[in-house]
Amino acid sequence: MTRARWSILALLFFATTINYLDRIVFSVLIPIIRQDLHISDEYYGYINGAFQAAYTVGYIFMGPFIDRVGTRIGYAVAITWWSIAAALHALSRSAFSLGFWRWMLGLGESGNFPAAIKSVAEWFPKKDRAFATGIFNAGSNVASMIGPPIIVWMVDHVGWRACFFITASLGFVWLLLWLLLYHLPERHPRVNRAELDFIQQDLASDPEQAKIGWAAALRHRETWGFALAKFLTDPVWWFYLFWLPPYLYDVRGFNLREIGWALPVVYLMADFGSVGGGWLPGFLMRRGWPHHKARKTTMAIFAATMPVAALAALATHPVLAIALISLATSSHQGWSANLFTTVSDVFPKNAVASVTSIGGTMGGLGGTIFASILPGIIVTYFGYTPVILGFGVFHLAALWVLRRLMGDMKRIAM
């Protein structure tokens, strides 16, 4: 059996890495940018809110667009858009112009996960999808792990504006590889019959059908279960992604170089959570567990660790704070790998991108409210502690919602 599906997964991994690298440049450099452009914490929250709002709006269009034109063209359009927007951050001269380019970046980046999740559904059987999702989703952690020290090194040598041009250029390299290498399994020149049969082993229970749009997807409570779980839990990840560098700088007293080496530790642990979270339910399924029980048990384990991780706000030693924050990012990524996979567990392939985009829209809305605008105000007047402690219960609330609305996660007909 050929192994072409793993080369496709490698492309998804690198696309997600580039996606997050373009996303985190701003937050890593904010201690320098805010001095140069005179940006307060409150305005920093509003700028992040612009990205989140655009990310939310983008999901409304990107999911149906990718379902309509396919993953090959849809992914290419998305990464071209966001790479141009990422590069043009370098032209910013005020908080307003930064907010505009963050808005444009959010519109383009909203296409990454609908396209990647749809690609996984096209290239992997059900039992391997959580593992595949965990691997490509680990790209977000790799970007957050290797990006900060490289960005800190670049800013010392070429300045903060050039950093945006350099990271954005990676998207165009990936675009060329994608257009050269990506095809559907049945049309891919490197896929033999054995691999195609392996990929399509669930075809009898998930036949190809006409594309499903938002209107049809929203009639199912399972869509709302996934979407509300994203609304509640995505803000936790966004908060740490956007606010961890200024938190370490302002509260913990780290300098820029120390931030550049602390962030890789946090996101290295997130990588373990992402891959381990994708591996665990497959391990349980191979030992006879029903897929819904394996999935929900795994998610419950990660949700239960979040209140402990939130105690980072009260930790007196910086090392303990970093360890608890690492637990939070690791647990969230393990949760997220499984939450994404519930879509391909429950919905037919023709609805995966649309349902994912609905969830992404709700996750972006939650991020806009709870990870951008409200923290900007709360941090300004009350500090970081109430925000970090409050996020400790969001995953448990999402788990309750998911159990109520998705039940046993049975495959539905649409």
C-alpha cells in the first residue's frame, strides 16, 4: 500500500504552521510595536478584536466556498489572501492601520481549518481522523514554539517591520507545493488501489452526496453542539496566543529574549497535548470502546485539567506559572483535536466544511468577546488574574453542552 496520504498530511501540517506563524508575529513583537506606535492594552485588545471579528466573518464564507470549489482551490485562495495581508502589516503607522491589516489577515486565515478538516475527511478513514487532525493541528504549536526565538532574532537584525515580510513569504512557497502535489485520492498519481481502498473504507456508510450548506446544517442540534463548544473553548486558546507575551512582559517581568524562550516551552507541551489527544481515542477504539465513549472520555480528561491550569494566575514563582500555562495549552489542544473530529464522526463528508465553518464562526465570536475586547478592558482596570481564573471553567461548560446536544455522536443523515 502506498503512503501518499501522509505527504498530504505533511502539507496540512505546514500550512497550519505558517497560518499560526503569521498570526503570532504581532503578539510576540507587541512590546516593541506598542512603544513605536504608542498602543495601550485597551487598544491592543481592540486590534486583536479586529482580527477575531474578521476571522468570524470569514468562516461564514470560507466553509461554503471550500465545499463548492474543493480543497485544492479553496486552500490556495485562502493562503494567498492571508500571506498578502500578513506582509502588509509592515506598512502600519498607527493602531488603526494595524487593526485594518489584522482584519484582512483574519478573513484569509479563516480558510485554514475548514480546508484542512475537509482534506482529512477526504484522505483518512474515520478511525484515523482524530490522529491526523492532531498532527496537522500540532502545526499551530510548532509555530508558537519555534517562532518566538526566531522572531526575536530577526527583530534584532532587521527590525519589526521586516519580520512580517519574511514570515509572509513562506505562504507563497507552500502555495507552489500545494498546487503541484495536491489532488483527490482517486485522482492522485501516487495512490494505488490498496491505499484508495483503505482511505475509502467508510464509503458505504458515508457516500458522496450533494453539498450541504449552512441552512441545512443549522437544522441539526449536533451542529449547535459543536458550534457552542467552539464558542466556549476557542477563547481560551486565543487568550494565551494573544495575551501571554504581554502578560509575561508586564506581570512576570520577562524581557523580550526571555519571552522568546519561554513561549517555546509552553507550546512544546501543547504539541504533546495535540498529538496525544488525537492518539488516545484511537487507542481506546482499537481496544473495543465505542467511538463516542472514547471521544467523550478523552475530552472529559482534558476539560478536567483546566481548573488546575488556571491556578497559574496565583502562582508566585514564574516557573510554576509557566508549567501551569503549559498544562492549559496542552489540554486545550488535546480537547481541540477531538472536538474538530466530532464533525467528521457525526456529519457526512459533504457537510464537513460547512459545519466546521459554523463552529469556527462561533469560536471567532467567542474569541472576539472573551479573548480580545473584554480582556483589553479587564486587564487595564483589574489585571490578568480574573481573566485567567475565569477561563478555568469554560471547557467543563462546553463538555456539558456537547453531551446534551451531540449525545452518542451517531452518524446523521442530511
